[in-house]
Amino acid sequence: MASRRQVLGGTAAAILTSTWRAQAAARPYRVGVIGSGWMGRCDVLALMQVAPVEVVALCDVDRLMLNDFVPRVMNFPDSVVRPTKAPALYSDYRAMLAAHHFDIVIVATPDHWHALPAIAAMKAGAHVYLEKPITVDVAEGKALVTAARHFNRVVQVGTQRRASPPHIEACKLVREGRLGKVGLVEIQGFYHQRKALFAPVSTPPKTIDWNTYCGPAPLVSYRSDIHPVSWRAFREFGNGYIADLGVHFIDTARWMLGLSWPNRISSEGGVYVDKQSAATVVDTQTAQWEYDDVVFNWRNREWGEIPPGDGGPWGATLYGDKGTLSLSSVTYEFTPLDGGQKLHGNLDAEIAKFPNDARLLPMDRQLVPLTRPNMRDFIGAIEQNRRPVADVEEGYISTSTAILANMAMDLGRPLRWNAKTEHVIGDDEADRRLLRPYRAPWVHPAGV
């Protein structure tokens, strides 16, 4: 198979060239990080590779994770600006924002802690890189968009693929009409992220503030394996794997096809296999989003065979009447139906730019190169006073699309959506669920 770049030559190379150009800054961007786990670490390292930054402060309710993060920042070999001063450490984001002026704040907490810190950072004058899914309810997302526009802040969402070179190539194929009329998008997530068995309830260690960890979410009994990864198995902290994995390719397919909100949403699922788990997300789910002339489907199961191949465990397929486009996290493959040449693309060229990526932790080696182009665009948007490619409003729509599917599953009925009013049509109970009550003393940001 020939690559898209080989076929189009200089044209494709021009498409892949980032519009962002490094500009000499009077001083490095002052950066604060809220959430020092896996995603926060990868976001910071990718940003350090593409822009002059000073990581001024880190915030996390887990003291051990904070202590682990500091040497990774200080000893990172690919920094545009070599770190000279260790970041200050905080357990409360409000204290961190009050103590420093930040140009950029990265919010990479569990999902239930996205909205409040991001809005507070914008109010304090910072641009925000916000991990996906951006919220746990629809009303939080609308509040984030309102805040970004009110404070005139750039908010880039960590969905990544709108800036990813292979996915930009694939998007061009779609928009050139190479797939013909696309009538169906299938999205799947089959990684086993929901643990069948969790550790028993226990007392939280003194190194973690569990009450603040739960924050505005319902108070969940501490289990040693919930944090730092398996919180995703609890609806108290997020919206399960349809929002964790599915939102990436909901967003990618919407972008490629130029779509906004779906018209009708339906979903079915439950706990069918791992019934003994303490997890509160389902282990099996299907969902369907209907647009004017295309349907998106989602399939997820947390048990059984994990399909092989690049896109088998997690990815999307766009079916057109002239060709099929398969997407994985970092690749695409286009198969024309007329027997013509297959095309493919990957992230290899971006990975090759920084050989030291090979020294990263195994879980970071693909994520950091995937995040770098998104960070380049984020910095470009700040410097050019424009909206980024993964703007918070796009994150709001993609995140809410996943949340609405969960609502349809919970209620046991399809939902119809009014994109103009951003409300459920003819279903007061569903409409009330657009806002999830906060646990006191935290106050929901709706209306900001």
C-alpha cells in the first residue's frame, strides 16, 4: 500500500505542516498543572517539547503523585527551556491559582473535577488545556463554553486527533469525496478497563485527601485500586467508557463529516457478565446517534475477546458508497471500493522528531507524540488570538453526545435533542438530568 504522503507528495506535506511557528517569547509561558497523573504528565511533557514554558506549580490531592511528578519535569531532556526551579506543590487548586499568575493551566484530573478548576483558571487569567471528556454533565459543558467566551480564553480539549497528522490526512480524504456518501460510522471500545474485582473498602492512606478527591461527586468508599486509573469504572466520577474512549472518535467523525449535534439518541446496556464488580459503570453498552443523513453506532464490552489489529480494540470506521475509512488512535487506512490503491497513514514522522520519546514510560510513548501537535495548535491559538482546532465548544458537543447516550440508557428510552435550545425535546425528566447535583460545599457552575 502507498501512503497518502507518497501519493500526494508536496501537497500532503504542506497539509501536514503545522501552521504554528515558534515565536520568541519575552519569557517562557508560566504553566500550572492540576492533576499530576498519567494524562497530566503526558500533557506537560508534550507542551515542554514544543514551547518555552516554566512549570511553576503542580496541584494534586495525592502527595505521592506530586512527588513523583517533580523529577520527571526537572530531568526531562527535550524541554525547549531547561527547568531551573522545581515547581511549587499544592493540594488545593484554589490556593495554587491564588499564589501565582499563570499563562496556561492544564486540567488533567478525573472527569468530575474538570469544570470547577478550568473555570477558576480562566477567571484567573489563564488559557486552559482541558482533558476530555470535559464534564460529567451537560450543564457543566455549557458553563465552560460561557466562561471561555466571557473571559476570552483559549481552551483546547485533549481529544488530539483534529491536530494529528494521520487524522488530518484522513479528514482530507473524506472532504475530497473519496469515500463518497458516508451513511454509517461505527465506533468501538473493547479494552478491559472495568475491573471484575476491586480491593475491599479500606481507610484512605494519609498521603491522599479522599474527601477532596471525591469533591463535588457523591462520596465513594475508598478502595486502593480506584485511584489513579480505575476511577473510570465509577459513574460518580465520569460517564464510563463511552465518554472515556468513545468521545475521541465521536469528535473525530463529527469533525471529518462537518456535523454538530445529533437529532436522536438511543442506548442500551447493563452489567451482564461481571456482576460481582464494585464498578458502577456498565460492562456492556451499545448506542446510536442519528443525524440528518448519517448514523453513528457505539459498541463496548468489558469482557471476552479483545479484537486484534490497530483499530480492533478501539477505533472507528466510516462507511461510504465509494470507500471505507478505518481509524485507530494513531493510524488510518482507506480502502476504495473500485479496487484502487489502498492508502494509509501513521504517526511515525511525528514520533521520529523526538528520539528521546523512546525513554518515556511505556504508557507515555505513544500519547506524548500524539499530544504534541495538539499543543502546537494550542500555543498557536494563544499567539494568534484565535480558537484552537479542539475548541471547548467542540469538546462540549462531543462530550454531551456521549452523556446523552448514557441518559437514554438510564431512562430506557430514546431522546430527541434540540440543537438550538440545547435541551431534550418533550422529556422533562431527561432535561432535568442535564445538570447533576453537586455534593456540598461545592457549587455547580451552571450559570457562570
